[in-house]
Amino acid sequence: MKNQFLIIAGLFLAALAHGQNPPATVSGQPQPQQPAQYIQPTMQQPQQAAQQRQPERWAPESTEWYTPVPVKVTPGVGTKPPSDAIVLFDGSDLSKWQSQGGGPAKWKVHDGVFTVEPGTGSISTKEYFGDCQLHIEFKSPDPENYHGQNRGNSGIMIQSRYEVQVLDGDNNPTYVNGMVGSIYKQSAPLVNAYTKNGEWQVYDIFWTAPRFGADDKLESPAIITVVLNGIVVQNNYILKGNTPYTGLPRYTAHGRMPLSLQDHNTRVSFRNIWIRNL
């Protein structure tokens, strides 16, 4: 009996060491396994960590990287507004837009599209948005002798502060977290889904806005999925904050905000813009 007890005790300890259920006792009933104790992890809020690392001055190049270069793929295009969409541009006028500083939007409407008028400033929707699905089509101008960030540059500023990059992506090397399909200075696209210069490009963007508490602290960050020409280029990316040209991203509390399009001194054209509240 003593030897039998020692054998059972040894099997019991071996089973515990390997994460298995313990063997049955002499009576045939298994000993209950105690649940592991769960310890709640703690995590700094993203903006707190960014503030601790943020020096007083940044060079723009310090937040640019060039590798790995996203692979080139071939997409398909096109869609019409669904019945519940808010049409922001139907080809006729900019009545749902205004200059970012106030007053009528000064970009040029022609032939069912509108085009950035360099130097007139960015434009914003008159309506404010939170969680949304956005469809927008754009076309880069003739590249002429421009390259990099000076070639077909604009930006889709979701809630006026989170930029999805608009840029000529046809044989136009630049820092990859600033190329077309990127979340500017945060996330390079999974692939380069741009077709050819002079062709219309189609963005479909699915946006979950950040949430802030009563004390203006971040409760949940923004999440974005971006589809360019039918191909996912950002897959549920969690934003680290806004998308500044210099320095690190950070969150500041806000509610619903306008959608903005950036004047970056190049004549990018847009058409067929609609949005759905989610």
C-alpha cells in the first residue's frame, strides 16, 4: 500500500508539471485542478507614451522610412453610392464643402469632377462625421518633372486630423509611410494598389473614431481599414494618434469632425464622393 501511494503521488506531481489533469485517487475520483490566477496588465495610454518621448524639435526625416517597399499589384475599380449614402460630390458643385478657414470652397468644378486650386487652401465638409464608410475617387495630374512628395500630393483628412495619403504611386519612389495607401507617417500600405498615372483611383475607407472619456483621456483608439482599387492596403490598423508632418502622433480629445481634403499645391482631381454613417 505504501508503494502504491508513492506511485500515485509521483504521477500526480508529474501531471501538474506538464499542465495535465492529475490522475485519479485511489477512490477513482480525480483531484480538481485549481484555475490559474489572472493578473490584469497595465498599459500607458498611447498619447502619454508619445508625450514622454517627444523632444522639443523634430526633423521631418526622422519619421520617414524607405523599406520594405510594398509589392505592386493590379486592381479593379468603381462603385455607385448606396441608397443610404450622403453624397458629398455628385459632379455638379461644391455646395457641401467650404474652405477650411470658412467661406466657399475655391477649388475648380469641371466636367463632373473638381480639382485642387493650388494656394487656395484645404476644403472641409460642412457636415461633421464620426464612425463612417467613405468612398472617394481621385486622379493625379500629369507628373511633368515632379517626383516623390511633390507629385500628385493631396490627403484625405478623416475628422480633419487623420490622413490617408493621396499621391501618385506610378513609379514614384518616396518614403513608404508617405506613399499612396499609407496612414501618413504611421503605417505603410500592405501593397501598392495604384494603377497608372492618368487613371482614376478608388478609395473605400472604413473608420472607427477614437473614444474619449469625460476627462478627455483616450478610452479607445481609432481603427481604420483602407481599400485602394478593390485591394486592402490597411487592415484594421490601430492609429497611434494624429498624423503630423513632424514629430510623433498623439491624441487630443475631439468629437465628430468634418472630412477635409488637402491642398498640397498639386492639381489632384476628385469625383464620386459619398459617405455612410456607421
